[in-house]
Amino acid sequence: MSNRVELPVVDTVAVPCCPPLTERPFTAEEAETAAPMFKALGDPVRLRLFSAVASHEGGEACVCDISEVGVSQPTVSHHLKKLKEAGLLTSERRGTWVYYRVEPSVLAAMGKLLAPPAGA
């Protein structure tokens, strides 16, 4: 019997839905949509945490498995919260631990946004 409970995903920021950077300059609205993602990933600790979650076996990671990034546990929690607020991570509490995952749609949108021009 599993204790896993699926929680609804609440996005405070939409997944970037912009054209590739090489296609054309962003509109003001597109830049407003994509900026929170880049801002969240602009911090080295957040980038390490995001990478740890994205590359973790099974596509999700317990906070207990990714907290060794050279800062205190409260700081790790703060950075994970910022990544969630930017729409880059989702989380689920299981007992006393919180598990984080990167939704495949987020990685796909980031890949599309950063894709090289066609034929390059």
C-alpha cells in the first residue's frame, strides 16, 4: 500500500511559451514570461539544485538527497521555493520528506527556447 498522494500543481508563473531566442526578438510580454525562469536559474545554488533534481534517477529527488550544495538547510528550502515560484519545479510531501521534480514540459519549453536556428 502506497502513501503517495498526488497533489495539484499550482503554477505561479507559466512555463515559458516563447519562440526560440534565435527566431526573432522577444516581445515585452514574452520577455516578462521567460524572465522569472532565467532569474531563478541565475543563482549558482539554484542552478545546482535544479540540475540535481532534473538528473536524479526516476526524475524526482527527495530534499534529503539534494541538500548537499554548500548552504544550510533553510537556505536550500528558500532556493527550492524560488524554483517552484518560477514554475521550474513541483513538489510532493511524503511523510516527513518533500520530493521535487521537473515537469517534462518545463524541460521541453526550455529546450525549445534555447534551440539553435534550424539548419545550424
